Amino acid sequence: MSLVSVQSVSYKYNAESVLENVSFDINEGDFLGIIGPNGAGKTTLFHCMLGLLTSYSGRITILNQDIKKNKKIFKKIGYIPQKKSIDEKFPLTVQELVSLSLTRKTSKNKVFEILKQVGLDKMKNRTIGRLSGGQQQRVLIAKALVNNPIILMLDEPTNELDHKSQNDFYLLLKELNEKNKITIIWTSHDMDAVNKYANKVSCINKRMFFHGDKGEFFSSEDHIKNYSESTMQIHMHAHDM
């Protein structure tokens, strides 16, 4: 079943093309890794899919609902942005921070349930500033999950984490995907992580170069070569500027 459909989406910023005719579908249960160099349009694509940018051409649907026409559909999505959104100096406990995302329809017991799921139940009374980077990312996941989303979107979620914290983080995502049946979409520069944990891959550099099964992408020298060449081109363009 297709949960998300991106159809011929293009986006320009100050007359400069950022996305060009991007099309792909995301199915229920996918663990999709979106790869591409800096400046490839990954975050812009996310912002279009989340309704944060609306001046794109083309069409984006979630559960067959056009996101420009039905804003309520975004309640089905949990989102973790690229830049850390936790103020470490703010004196909130883990439990208090996650509770901020509760809706009226969600039981307060859900907070403890989610904290236990992400391995933070014993730290519920600890203030945010006393957590490690990996633990803070787990708090953000708990915030995103507390209202039972069917899709979890994460933009470069492990950039500031050490190697062990990254592995632990990805194992948690894999568990959420397999046991909780949450469809996960995440952007990454880490091709090894995408190869290890994703089941689907999208390769983007303004245009969609590949979208399909992980095995098909990583077993093809042509796909890897195209990705490497597009990354090199964007680095050279940035250097020339």
C-alpha cells in the first residue's frame, strides 16, 4: 500500500532550481534511506512533504490526501529536524518535554510507555541538559511517537552522535519499523548505515537518480558511480562559487 506519493515535484528558491521533477512512492512498512550530497535538495524535499514549503509544483499525497488540501494529514507524521531542537539549558525533565507533545486524545500513560520503548523510562525525571547526545535524540523520537504517527521522518538524525550512539540509534529505528510497523523515511550521508538498515533507497541530487530496493542500488556499480559523480559535481560547483 502506498502511503506517500510524490508526483513531478519541482521547487525553486530565488529562481534557482532546488528540486527538478522528483517522483517516487513510499509504501507502508518501508524503511527508506534518502541519500545525496549537501545541497542536493533532501531537506527541501522533506519540507515540501511536511507542508512547510507550499510553493512547489507537482503533487504530494499522504494516504491519498493532497497535503495542500488536507492539513490534518500531518498529524499522521512524526518529524525530527536536522538541527537539534532541544534547549539544553531549559530546566525540563525528559517526561515533561515529551508530555508537551500530547494531544487531548492521548493518554498520559502513553508518555511512560514510549519512554520505556526508547530506553529512557529510568531517566524520566532527569533534565535534558544531563543527557548525552544519543539520549537527547531518543527524547526527540519519543516526542515524535507519543501521538501514534504512522510515518516517522528524520533529517540527518545522527550528525552529532558518536559511532556507538549512531549504531544504537539505528537499531532503535529498525525496531520501530519492524515491531511497531512504523514507516520510516530518513536522509543521510552515511551510505554504510543506509546499506545496513534501510530496505529502500532514494538517491537525489535535485533530480531523483534512483528509487527502489536497497540491494538493487548497492549491487550496481553504475548506480554507485552515478551517485559519486553527482556528489563530486556538487562539491566542485560549491568550490567554484
